[in-house]
Amino acid sequence: MKYINLSSLLLLLVLFAGCETDVSTYSCSNCYYNVPEESEAVLEFTINEENQEVIYYIYEGTVPGRDTLLTDTTTNQLVTLYLLTERDYCAEAIYTKNGKTFHVFDGGDI
């Protein structure tokens, strides 16, 4: 009985020790991974004398003005949000320069 267990253990060790992944032949069809439900999104703003506070909007989708998820004002250069993954988002920030208002947009998918 000990002989069978020892030989099985040795066989397993040889199999695992000889298993190297060659990147050129590796196929992800056998991969398993979990996509997180939410992810961190870091927004970066320009905070200066003229824009000490910045109003910003977060929209779901690629079209600004539709499906508003969040409206807020920040005095920080960096703002961290947690958003659902596998979706597109659009962000809008409102700045002033020499008395004129500018709407700045950026976006992408998470």
C-alpha cells in the first residue's frame, strides 16, 4: 500500500515539475478568470487659482448628458470612484478661463 502511494506521489511530482507553459503555444480557451464587478477609476482635475472648485459629471455610456450617474464638485486634483466593470463611461468637467466656461470630456470602458 505504501508502495502505491509513494509511486503516485512521485508520478505527480514528475508531472508538475515537467509542466512548463510555452507562451507561443498557450491557448486561453482553457483559461478561467473572474471579472470583478467594480473597479477603481481615478479622475484627474486641474485645480488652480481660477478653478479652485471643479464641477464634474459621470455618465454611463459614450454620450454625455444621458444616464447621469454622479454630479459632484471637487477641490482635489485626484478623485477616486468605484464603477461597474464592462461598461462605457463618460466624464465631464466644467472649467472657467478668462470668464469663459469650458466643458472638458473624457471617457472609456472599465
